[in-house]
Amino acid sequence: MFTHVMIGSNDLERSRNFYDATFAALGGKPGGMDARGRLIYAHDGGRLMITKPIDGNPATAANGGTIGIVAADRDQVLAWHQAGTTHGGTAIEGTPGERPNGSFAAYLRDPDGNKLTARCPATK
């Protein structure tokens, strides 16, 4: 259904530090910059793109929005969470663990305040 998710950042190098670390914890590769100055992460057909807002105003986090990231297993969820908190992210919504919907998940806010979750089925 989706081709990509684009979020804004006020500091692309700070974002690169955070996302390179969190995606490495999931087996992903570091991001790269495209010709338009956007930071791009691609994995298994999905793309996360990070940019300074085109309108020149400060980037803000979506109120009520969450970006979900697939993890292979609990160890990856935990590694992602640790990498995020070590690289400028903020742990939110309690500690990583099983959720009522049957998944094992962790939640973070990136350095710009965007809400992220990494999750896998509870049985993995």
C-alpha cells in the first residue's frame, strides 16, 4: 500500500546518527543522502525518508502518529530500543514487552519527537 514514509527533521546529521544505529540493530544498512538532500533508508522494499521541511518552517512530530518498524524477533526489538536510547532517542510507553494485540514491542521518540515502534510477533 505504501511506497514510503517521509518525516521532517531539524538536524539531518542528528537524525542520521539515530536512524543508522537503530536500523543497524535490525540488520539494516546506513542511510544515504539523495541529490535533494534527503536522508533515505531502504529495506525489504520499504523506504523511510527524512528531510528538512520544504516550506522552511521547523519540523514537528505528528500528534497521534506512529511509525511501525518490523523486527525479526524479541532480541532485535530490544537491540533497536537500546540503540535508540543510546543515540538520542527517548523511551516512551513503558519498557519493551508483550502488548495486548499479541506482539512484542518497544516505543521511542526520535530526536525530533517522531513516535516509533519496533515489533515482532510475541512468539518470536
